[in-house]
Amino acid sequence: KYLVQQDELTQKAKGLGIAVTDKDVDARIAQIKKQYFSGSETKYKQQLKAQGLTEALLRINLHGQILSEKIYNKVTAGVKVSDAEITSTLKWMMSPQSSMRP
């Protein structure tokens, strides 16, 4: 299922002119090392091992995550929702006619 989802994302990204490079993945790994392991390569590798991950598998997972983020950012760029639209939608969702009512 994961591979099918990744293939669908890849196709959608191509249609939108979006790509994820090795440099994107490298930057995300550097960010993770800095944020969670204070830049320690040793701690980072220990955590990979504890999670049962290899760096290759992490790179594949991060590629998909970054691709999803880029698609989301592209398709939502310029989308603005006013406070009035939010209030109106919430009122409708809470109304007796709405099937979305809790």
C-alpha cells in the first residue's frame, strides 16, 4: 500500500512540476540531527538502530514526506480562508441539517 501511495504522489508531483532531490533529503537529515541529536552522528546512528531503521530506509521515508509537503504547499499556495468563512462553516456543521454534527 505504501509503495502504491508513493507512486501516486510521484505521478501527482510530476504533473505539478515538483521534484525532491538528494539535497532536499540531505538537508532534512541534517535538520533532524541538529534538532534531535545536537548534531551528534553517534546519537543519530544509535537512534536509527534502536528504531530498526537503516539510513537508506530513512531516506526513502523522508523523500515521501518531503514530496507530500511540497505538493501540499503548491496546491494550497494562495488559499485564504477568512474568519467569516470559518464561522459560517462551523455554524453549518453544528446545525441540525448537517451530517457532520457531532
